[in-house]
Amino acid sequence: MKVPRFDIFAGTDENAQWIEVVEGLDTAAKRMEFYAAKCPGKYFLFNCVEHRIANSIDTSPLLAPPPPSGRSAQGDSPA
């Protein structure tokens, strides 16, 4: 039985950068997680045979919420 191959991409499906091809879904998922931990962002696995995204991960840093109205970033009261 032939092991399926998956392409690993960084970015989104509209703006993707190819990284490598890996045999087996479990192995490809572990490699994708390795890249996502090394350089946070969006990654996905593409199955070329089925022409679909098989898995994805987003390790982009969360943005801090803006400070409440009327307060500066340090939490001082407005003058």
C-alpha cells in the first residue's frame, strides 16, 4: 500500500509558501507542528491526490486587547 504524501505550506491558501513534502499524515502533522513552534504563524497540509487541505494549525501570537477608553497603555488616569 502506498503511503500518501502531504505538502506542508506556511501562510493561507491564498498566500502560501511551500516548505516540504512528507509521507504519512501523522508524520506530516508532526512536522507542521515543528515548524509552527519554531516560527509561529499559519500552516496547513495539502493532499495533492484529493486536492484538499488535510490539516491546519495557527500559532500566531494573540494581539493584546486595546486599553480601556480614557486610559493610557500604562493604566494612568487621563490628565
